[in-house]
Amino acid sequence: MATRVTPRSWQEHLFCVIFVLSVICFFLIYKYPQWFVAEEQIVDYFYWLGKSTSFWYATVYSGFVCGLSLWVLKRNRSPYSGVKKPLSQYQRRKFLSIFFAQLICFYFVPFILPEFLDNKPFFSDPYKPTDKDAYIYVYNGFLSASGFLYVFVLVPLTVWYFGKRYCSWFCSCGNLAEVVGATPIGNRWVKQYTPRSEGARKLEWLQYAVLCFALFFGAIMLLHGLEIISAPRLVDSLREIQDLSIDLMFGALIGVGAYPFLGTRIWCRYGCPLAGMMRLFGKFSRSRFAVVTHKTCRGFNLCSKQCPMGIDVAKYAHKDRKPLEGEFGLNNSPCIGCGGCVDICPVKALSFKKILNPHNLSPSPQVSKHHKSV
Ligand code: SF4
Ligand code: SF4
Ligand code: SF4
């Protein structure tokens, strides 16, 4: 299904150039300040008001996410619908969740609270290399008991109950994608530039390759840490691949820098190993999550154009404009439950299956026989 692409204005071209250059500078200075100045000069050059680059990065990032969430909530209009439509209860809850998750879990707890608990002056950060293990990647599940509980118990449990809503309601990377996708310009990037061809969907196997790497890296680090094997050079090489190729190039520079060219969820579709694990878990655990299609569908296909994950939602809703009543979930799509398709449909032909409805406790969602696996 071809999407009509509105040409970019010169202002948008200029914005894209500034945006991409800022993302590159921002992430390089944040993650690798030692590439630019000697280690002992990093505080002088890149720390500001006695606070680290990590602190300022988190402040700008969280300020942006929380500010835009508040803007959506205050505006009280659906960010997805072309017509003026009030913000649905689902979207209100989602943006409230994004606001509080970002503010409390990804800013206050890691960056403000420890300073008060340590009882040290707030504006006096000593130099500390950026802790790349602080990101929630699957390999963290091998490094500590809390990491194991988070990655291998808590996240799969949320998938079982809520689907991959973790990605659209909570995750810090997903929070940025959601708020940018709620602005008029970001929403246009999602609609016009998200890859939607069959080939683009097949390429999602890349995520499983990143997942395999993460599991291998985590297992090697665990065995090395327990002194069951001694492989310092292997650990160093794997860490270099993780830091440079996956974390910096794929996750940060492409994952965020490509928003204007490939939509907001490139990393989430092709890179994030946690999402790969959630998707596998959802496929085989018969998660209760599903998007239900109703007989009111008229075949407008707006839902497919709105999906940031490149899912051909309309394929589940109609065949040659004849409505298909059924549902789709994690067994046949990478849906993150953002609700964009539900919101944009003008005839209410899509809804989410209710999580706590006792009729939903059957082991397997009924999927229309017309639905192919994505
Ligand atoms: S796919 Fe990964 S990075 Fe994206 S929102 Fe989900 S957990 Fe976060
Ligand atoms: S579900 Fe709604 S938006 Fe999607 S094809 Fe049907 S009528 Fe169109
Ligand atoms: S199918 Fe709908 S709810 Fe799922 S990711 Fe796409 S737009 Fe969001």
C-alpha cells in the first residue's frame, strides 16, 4: 500500500540537518567524551555547573519527554486523528504513564535521589565514565540478580498481561518515540517514512540476531565473572561490538537520528533485543494482549498508515473492503499497543481486548483464518 509523501519544506530540510547533526554531537560527547579531550580534561570541557554529561543528557531528554507529554495532555486532542477529536481515555493514561515513568523512574530515582541519599553537594560531580551497563539490554539479565528479575521475570510477566505496552507506556526509549510521534511533524514522519513493505517486515529477523548476540554476550560475561572460563579478550571484543555497533551506531545514532527518515521505531523494530525477547515470549506464551477488529471496518486503511511498527493493520481488519471480525496479537505481529490505529480509525473498527475480562482467559486468542503471520 503506497503512502502519498508530502514533500518536505526547506524549513523541514533545515530542521532535519540540524536535528541529525545535534543527535550525532550529543551522543558522541555523552558516550565518548574521551575521543575529544584527555580524560582529565573532560570535567573542564563537558561538565557544566559541576554536573556530569549524563546528568545534563537525562535532564534534556526527560524535560523533552515530560514537556511534550504535558503538551499532549493539556491540548486534550487526539494526536493521531486527522479530525479534531478529544484525547481518548486510553491515550490520556498512556501519556500520563509516560510522564511519570520518565520523571520518576528514569530521572528522579537514578539522577536526583542518590545525591540526597549520599548527602554530598549537588553541583560537584566527579568524573565518571558513562555507565553503559545502566541501559536495560538483555545482557544485563546475566549481570545481577535484580537484572535477572527485571529482564527474565518482570518484563515477560508484563508481556503476558499487557502485551508489549512496556514499549509505548514505560520504556525510556519508547517514551521519546511516542512523544515525538504525537507532534504534527513527528506524526508525519511516522506516516510517511516508516518502512512498510513486505521486505521491510521480513528484515525484522535482524532483531533476533541482536538478541542472540545479547544472550551470548551475557552468558560469556557471567561465565567469565564466575571464573568458570577465562576469556578477557573475548569479553573485551564483545563489549566493543556492543558499545560501538549496537549501543552507539544502531541504538542511538540510527535509532534516534533516523526519526525524520525512517519513522520513530527503527531501533524498536530491528535492533532492540529486549523487544525481540518480548516478541518471542508473546508468540509462545499466548499473551492475553490483542487488537480486536470489528465489522464496522470500511477499508480506509488509515490504521496501517498510522502504525509506527509498520504493521499492516488493515490486513487484519478487512479483505477487499469486506470486514474481517477477528483479532491479532503478539503471535502474529510486533504490536506495542500504542493505540494509534485504534484512535485514527473513523468508524471504531478497532479496539483492544480487555485484559481483565474473564472471557479472555482462554489460552489462545482467536485469530481470523485470513491472517498470515507477520
Ligand atoms: S523496543 Fe526496546 S527500546 Fe523500544 S520501547 Fe521497547 S524495550 Fe524500549
Ligand atoms: S480498521 Fe478503520 S482505519 Fe483500518 S481499514 Fe478498517 S475502517 Fe479503515
Ligand atoms: S497495531 Fe496499532 S496499537 Fe499496535 S503498534 Fe500498530 S498502531 Fe500501535
